[in-house]
Amino acid sequence: MISFSQVSKRYPGGHEALVNASFTIERGELVFLTGHSGAGKSTLLKLIAAIERPTSGVVSVNGQNVGRLPRRAVPYLRRNIGLVFQDHKLLFDRNVIENVLLPLDIAGSDRRESFRRARAVLDKVGLLNREKSHPLSLSGGEQQRLCIARALVGRPALLLADEPTGNLDAGYAADIMAMFRDFHRVGTTLVISTHDDRAIAALGGRVLHLDHGHIVSGAAS
Amino acid sequence: MKWLSYQYRALAVAARRLFAQPLVTLLTALALGVAISLPAGLYLVLDNVERLAGSLPTQPEISVYLAPDAEAAQRNALAAALRKHPRIAAARFVPRDEALKTLAESYGLADVIDSLDKNPLPDAWIVIPRVADGAALTALKAELQKLPGVAEVQTDSAWAERLAAALALGKTVVMLLATLFGIALVAISGNAIRALILTKRDEIEVSRLIGATDRYIRRPFLFLGALQGFFGGLMAVGVLAVAGMLLRPAVGRLAALYGSQYQLRPPSLIEIGIVLAATTLLGVLGAWLAVAHTLRQVEPPR
């Protein structure tokens, strides 16, 4: 599903975020990215979603060379990828369900069907009774669950999560990780960057460990 | 179907954003409206002047002087030609003796004329044309000049030509003002949209991350420009309506003093439609420029 072949990313100014990374992730796999902050975890995820382009090497997702994807094709790639951000990136000028509806609206889905799916996914993350609430009135854990609901509502085959539990206390973090395990069980491919060793131990799955932009372990599945 | 629903939703988003800041919307519409009402108002004034000029009883006259040696057959042919001419409203024959008498009576030149041993005046036709503008008059004059038995043709068209020239100048000024204020409209609308885009930075960034195309992001802002232009146009029509209401009694009184039924002509529905369509299009143009420029700034760095 995802393959990196000798991928390097150098930012303007010379910082090498990723050096000569090669690995593959199979469909339906659950992979954790670990490493100190600044090790290149976020960069790796951004390369998969075409938020960044590699300086050299080939990033391929579903057989598409993502690094060479023309600008106008990038939105359609992203519609098949669910993104979960550490800072949630919710829109505070609309309520909970409208945040979840945004990806469907962007994809041009039928309005009534969209509401049905948004409610279903809010139910799955336990926020159905808050659908009319304002995101600011939600707790940190609830905001993260809302972000996950938004990532899932388009039924992506691939979910990328960048430190999804980074700002959460242990109880909420366990909640979120349990949710990810459920998605993994229904066949979603998951790539999660985290510091949370307990979660890794609880969920199992491959661990891709990064150190200063180098993949030091887990490259072979 | 999907296309239509995208358009509809973008329009709904645009309308919601406009009404979310009613004061800004109102002020922008006011700025646009006042700017557009200037050329539109001047156009209406000119149109009214033109119509007033057309209704004035003073028509230009053409004097057709006959050659002294014109034969009877030529005279009869000329009379028939003038009476049947499609662009001549009326033609009156003035015999040379009558002309001399009128001259003597109306200008007090009896003594001078008595001292003449023969009448120096030719027979003449006074022609009132159906056309009033300078070019048509000149053409008619040239045509009459060529008729057999005609010695000379004089037109009293200077007045009509001056008015036509003044109106043409006025129309050029209207075009110039309309162009300038059209540019101003694009700038005002573009600036308002740019400010709005910057407040929507987060939304644009998030939308991009979850698969929004540039078109999806651009669309509501273009509709916003269109709506803003449309409201500006409505405001301009409103300004003109108020101005017309204030002027109408005064014009009526002035006309009554001259014994005229003249009334100000309000803009026609078609003219209102043209103003609204133009402001809407210019609003879209402003939004397009703002969006093209500003979205590149909002672009996440690669």
C-alpha cells in the first residue's frame, strides 16, 4: 500500500528530516512510528499525504508516485487518506457535526447520506450526544475523538495519525488507542506516530523506529 | 447534478459569510453603490437632456434658395420633390416679394428697401426636416443642393450640432467615469474578499488537508464577490431612486413655469438589469483577482 524507496527530505536551510528511508507497509497493517521529537516522524507522514514532497527517492501510495503527483491530483489522493493531527485542527466557527460533514461536503456527497454517515461515525467515537455542541466546549480527549471522526467519515483505506495522544492524559489516550485497534480489526491501514509505549504494547503491530532521520529498526516487515 | 449542488452550497456558504458581518457587508455595498451611482446618474441626466432637446419645438430649418433663372418645370418638380421627401416634415414656399415685405416689416428696413430699384431676394422654400442630428442634416442639405433649379441651401443647424457635440462629449465622460469607477469597484470588492480570505486561513488550510480542490476553496469567495457586487448595484439603484425623488418636484415646477409637462425619466428595467449585471461581474472579477493572489499566500510551504 505504501512504499518508500531511498527517500530523503531536506528542508530549506539544510535540515535533513529524513535520510534514505526505504520500507513498505502492506494493506491492513498497523504500524507505529517512534523516535525522539524531530526524528522525522511527522515528515514521514506528511510525505505519504503529499503535504511535503521528497527531495529524492520515490514515495508511492496505492501504486501512485506521490512525490510526482501533479498539484491538481493531490486533493483526490487526500480524500482516500484520513488524517489525525496532534492539534486536532478543528474549525471553531461551526459545531461538532458540521466539522465531521466537511470532508463529505468537499467530496460532494449527497447531503442526507452525509448526515447519516456523520451521525454513524460520531456514534462510533462516542460524541453523538454532542453533535450540536461547539468544539471549544469539548475536552481535549473529545476534541481528538472529533478529529478522528472527521478523518474516518470519508471511509479512507488509510489512516495517518500524528501523535494522536500526545496531549492527552492516560485515560483518554487508552480510549483513543482502543478505537484505533477497532479500525485495524475492520481492515483499515494505520500509521500512527507516538511516544506511548504502553499503547504499542497493548495493540501490537510493527514499530518503525526513527533516529535523526534514519530508520534504525522495523523497516522489514 | 453534483455540479449544481456544489454551486448551491458554495452560494449558501457565501451568503452565510456575508450576513455573518452585516455591518461590513453594508458598508462595502454602500461604497460600491455610491461609486457606481455617479456614472449611472450622469448617464440618466444626459439621457433626460437628450430627450428634452428632442421635445423642444425649435426645429432646425433649411432654407432652399431658387436660382433666378429656374424654369417653371424645374420649380414644379422641386415643389413636388420637397413635399414628397421622406425626411422632410414640412415645406413652405416663400415668394421673393413676400420675403422682401417681411424683411421690410420685421426689421424696420422699409427705407432701405424702398431705395432699391429691384428686389434682390430669390424665391425660396423653408423646409422643416424630420431629422435633427448634425450628420443627417448635412446629408439632407447636400441632397437638396443637387436638385435642379436650386441655387443655394442654408441650414440653421449650428444649434443642433452644438447640442449633439455636447451630448457626445457627455457620453464620453460617462464611459470614462464608468471605466474608472468599474476599476474602483473591482478594487473595493477584491480588497474586501482578500480580508475575508485571511480570516478564513485555518479553514482553507484544513480543507486542503482533507482533500479540497482549489476550485472548491475558490468557489464561495467568487460567489461572495458576485453577491457583494449585486448588493452594490442595488445600492446604486437605491441612491439614484432617492436622487430622482428629490429632483422630481423641482423639475416638475421648472417645467410647469415653461408650460411643459416634462418629467424626469426613471431608469428602465433593462438599464437597472445592466447595472446589476455589470456590478455583479465586476465583483466576481475583483474576487477572482483577490483569490488568485491570496490563496497562494495561504498555501502551505512545500
